Amino acid sequence: MVPPDDSQLIQLMDAALADATRRSGPWLACRPGCSQCCTGVFRIGPLDTERLREGFRITEPDRQQRIQERVQQSIADLSPDFPGDTATGILYEDEASLEQFEDFANEAVCPVLDPATGTCDLYAHRPMTCRTFGPPVRTEEDGFGVCELCFVGAPTETIAAAELHLPDPALEATLDEQTGITGTTIVAFALKDQ
């Protein structure tokens, strides 16, 4: 179950994204139908898992069926090399598995992406990682991570001025704990048995 305070986290994130989008101006290439950031798997935590499941539960049955078909195909494609437990979908945390995940399914398309429209079928319930794509995000090395389609040819100062200021990670960590779920997974396995 999604903790009640998740709405606060979403509001903070959406406000930060709107502000960064405004400051990005024409340098931001993100538009409905642009789905380059929907290729390649990434870890999601318990809160993102629960949010996706909630979105799936309230989605109309026809859309649920289309999503579930893509989820099942994705799981079939990814399971042979999945660096985790395919029964639970939980990723292993040992060093070898972490290294394996770095090169795992980098070309796999998210099963929640509608191939006909190029848009997310669970957009309002998408993981936090999805909410950060586009505008520049500061990296641990104090540089900026930015979509290769955005800020092409932009000076460093322009990129820095559009930085997405993320909400305090402690709020998300607290909400992760409140879900009662442990471990990380990927989108396909989060929706496996829905």
C-alpha cells in the first residue's frame, strides 16, 4: 500500500520538475511521444513498486490487459539473465549481481510504455527515476546527468541554471520503509502478479 505521505513527495517532485522545466526553456527536448528514457531497466524501490501497483489497480481493464501482456513478455525476455530472484523479482545485492545489473537489459523497453503512442500508461504513478529524466540532475561526481537529447550544445552555465533540485531523499527513504516491502526490483517484476 502506498503511504499517505507519498502525495507530499509527489507534489514536491512535480513542483521541482515544473521549475526545472521552466528554467530549461527550449533546451529541454522532452515531449509526449519522446520515449528514449523508457529504454533500459533501472532499480526501483518499495515505494515506486507500490505506486505502480496502485496505478495499475485503478487503470481501466483494457489498459490493464495491454500492460500485463507487455509485462509478461518483458519478464519472459529478461528472466534468463535477471540478476535476482525471478520468483519474487527482487534484485540480488552481492557484488557480482550488482556488476551484472550494470550491463543488464540496457536495450529493453519499459513494459508500461504504450508502443502505439510512445507515452507511459501509468504516467501519474511512474517511479521517481522516471520523474527526473530530462532536466539536468547533479551527479555524485558534482557534474550533471542530462538526457542526450536535451541541452545539445548548451554551455555549462545554462545546464547548471536548469538543475533539477530533488526533494530530500530522507522523505522517500522513510516512505520506502512504511510500505513494509524490502529489496529493489524493476518495473516488469513490480507488476508481475497484478
